Amino acid sequence: MKGKVLSMQEAISRFVADGDTVVMGAALEPMIPFAAGHEIIRQGKKDLTLVGPISDILFDQLIGAGCVRKVVGAWIGNVSEGSAYNFRRAVEEGVPAPLVLEEHSNFSLALALLAGQMGVPFLPTRTLLGSDLARIHPSFKRMECPYTGDKLLLVPALKPDVAILHLPRADAMGNGQIWGSTGLTKEAAMASKRVIIIVEEVVEREVISHDPSRTIIPGFLVDAVVEERWGAHPSPVPGHYDRDHHYYTRYHLETKDREGFLRWLEQWVYGVKDRKEYLKVLGKDYLKGFRIRTRYLSTPVDYGC
Amino acid sequence: MEGPTPAECMVVAGAREIRDEDCVFVGMRLPLLSFQLAKETHAPHAVGIFETGLLRDRPALRSILTMGDLPNIAGALWTTSMLDIMSLLQSGKVSLGFLGAAQVDQFGNVNTTCIGSYRSPEIRLPGSGGAADIACLAQRFVVIIAHERHRLPGRVDFITSPGFGEGGHWRENQGLIRGGPSAIITTRCVIRFDPATREAYLHSIHPGSTLDEVLENMEWRPRIPKSVPTTPPPTEAELQIIRKYDPEGFWTR
């Protein structure tokens, strides 16, 4: 190993600063970097701007823990249960602190990150015309297309300070691979100034170079690689484990009031030192239930020459 | 077999909105069941796309609660990025999308953002996700909603996903080059829109509901034709398929 491999504690401490704009959960429901989010909470990071399309309950946890000043996103909730209560408390009651919102649709957020990736100041789109989201957004603009005269909405580029991605595997230099649907993973990584990747498994360089079609981010853009098994639990990771729906249900029921959330935080974040201790609380037998049950292997392809 | 629940009536009505060879922006919950039902009945060539970046032409390997669950990825025909899926929408290649809603109004405008004012909401809802994109860009969209008075206000508190706006040529004036709602499917009825005036009208009432119950439980009043047919009830075969994909009744009980 070595290369760019760091512990979670080191990676978050070195590459996430107070006040940073951090993109996480870019793959949508799968591969959400929960372990990294929990380490951010433990390190008491403050005034973060979180960027992500549908953050599931990770953003809710960071909001409740008081790490967040602003969210740039399209949907903030609990995907299988509905509402996320810390988000609601922050917006409805200013608890634990008021939250600044810059709301997108999934597509407009994708375009903002793509513009960041491409190095252009904005991208035009036909989406959100007529939506109140276009009316309230602080920096969307409109233009008439100089070629067709069509009405277009302009989405300004987003360039986050740091992207935190969870991936199935990478080599020690940060060449990261993914399979299955990818959401905004590539755009998030390529738009950001720094990239931390959390992986289930650090593999040899040859594993990557024998299947480069699966590489979503090349290592030269990556600052840190963290090997953290089950680091995305309760979200799924292709090739490793499926979604723990029950955990989302329990979170939903246990965090309805602030006191319940604080108890949750104590049990699952402050009460454990790292992901390994979190996994001990869950227990090996419990985790077994989410391992791959039905293999669905791809046929190897020949990259030979 | 036990008779259909209101949710099962909605699933069946939703499935009937899907045409063979449609490219359907599926979503989760009831529309996913509608898609699976349509595939096994009248629309075997329809394909389903998911905004995580995925296309399938067959049901997931096991029942799923989110589009990112592994049984939805296994057996897919295309896994890709969200931008590819959104590009299909923007370029007009998606024929139908389904939207859930907290509120829908007489012009089919959908709210999933907030109850009350945006700046100080009584209830803050999760937001758009991909819903606004579907409403703006798909060839047509269908709204699925529980038939309750507070969910069917004359005007939504916030237009997350635009329908026909204020009616007439509102969509065109905004710059939307296609689309709009083709149906609102509630737990009691199906509402459609006059293609010329974009005025809502009551299309059919589900078995077990009456016209009075439909109207009492909504704030706005769709045009009511001289005779309103009953929504054809789910067949035994249709119910069997739904219960195969939702064995615990997680979505339909």
C-alpha cells in the first residue's frame, strides 16, 4: 500500500477544513460516504457547505450535528422513509442552527458540477423553466439562445473544495473504480479542488490497468485513499453489500425529536472511535444479512493488443 | 383473492398510462409497481430509466426500496451517469415520467418543496430531486397522489414541478417546448386535461368511490362530463402481479 493511503482520521483532518464546500453522496442512493461523514462530525468541522443531489440521511446527520452552514442540493430526506427531521428542524425552527439553502433539481445540480468539471462559467438548460426553483435561486440567469431564440436557463459552475467519494476499489495511488450506476460521481470528483476516496478494498495497480473502463477518477486528481470496509453502510456498494433498509427506518423513528437525535449521535458517532467500533456495535451476524446473496458476474473482456 | 386496496387501484391506473415501447422515467414506490405490471401485461417493450444512471427492461431481481439497491443494478442493460439520463429527458427521448406529490393543483402543478411560504414554511418537504426535470422535459407526466383535501388545493404553495402553470399557453411562454401532465391519479379517481384549453376534467372514478366523495375531498373542481365512467377495476391477474412484486404490501397496503 502506502502511496496516498491514509487513515480516515488523517484524511479528514488534512483535507477537510472548516468553511469548506464538500460534495458527498454524488452517486445518489448507493455508495454514500457515511464513515467519512461521521469522522467529520467527530472532528467537529464547522460552517461546511454540503453539495449533493439526494443526500439521503447523511446530510441530515451533519446538519443535526451542527457542522453545516449551507446545503446546495436537490432533495434532502430519507429516501425509503420520507422526511429527514434534522433538516426540517433546521429550516422550520432554526435548530440547532439556521440553514442556508441553495436548491437545485437533480439536473441543474448535475450541470453546475459539469460546468465545474469542464472549466466553463455556466451551462445552459431547458429544465426548471416555469419552476419556482428557478425564481428563488440566487444565481440562475436566463438568456435567449443566440442561435435559435429559445428561452434557456443558465446554471453557474460549482467548484467544491473537496469531493468525498465512496467506491468499491482503488489502487494506492487513487485510481478509483466503480461499477453499476454512477450518478454524479465523475462530475463531483472532476469539479473539485481536492478528492478523497473511501474504498472497500485497495487493490494492486494491475487490477486497475486490466480494466480501465471502470476507472471513474484517475489517481493524479486524488489526494487521499482510505480503505474502510463497510464504510458506506447503511447504503449499498456494488460487489460488496446491499442497503440496510432497517437502519434507515430506525433512524427515522429515533430522530423525530432533537433529544432522540442526540441519543442517536452518541450511540453511532461520538460513542465509537472509528468505523471498526461502529461495526462492532452492529455485530458480525447482523452485517452478514446484507452481503451479496446472488452472484451476478461479468464476463472478462480482452484489452489485449 | 382479497379485493383491491386504493393503492392497488392507483398502481393499475398508472400501468394503463404506460404504452408499449414507452421510455419511462420510473421512480420508486407505486410507479415502480405500475411499470412492472405494464411490462408483464400490455407494454412488454417499454424500458425503464432511473436517475441514478440505469436502464432496465425487466423487473429487479428482488423487490427494492430504492433505485440504488443492488437487485436493481443486477440485470440492468445500461448503467451510466445521471447526466446521460437527464440528457435523454432534455432531448425529448423520454415519453413518460411519474411524479409523487405533496400537493397538486387544478393545472397539474406539483409541490414537493414546502407547505406554507418558502421562507418560513410550516412543513419543509425534501424538495425536487429529479421531479422538476421530469415535469419540464418529459413528453408527458402522470401525478400519483392520495385523494385528500389538503393535497388538492386550488393553487400549490410552491411550484416545484410545473404543470400547465396558469393554463392556456403558460408552458410555451416559460420556454418549455413540450410536455405537461397527462393525468392525475388519486386514490379515488383519474383526472385528465383538455388538450386545447388545458382545463382539468374528471375522467373516471375508481370503484368504491362516489362523485360526492371525490369533490368533497378536493379544494378545486375539475370539469365534470355528463357521465363519468367507473375506472375499470383491477383484474385478478393484475392483482396477482402487483402482489408478487409487493408481497409484504409495503407500498400498497
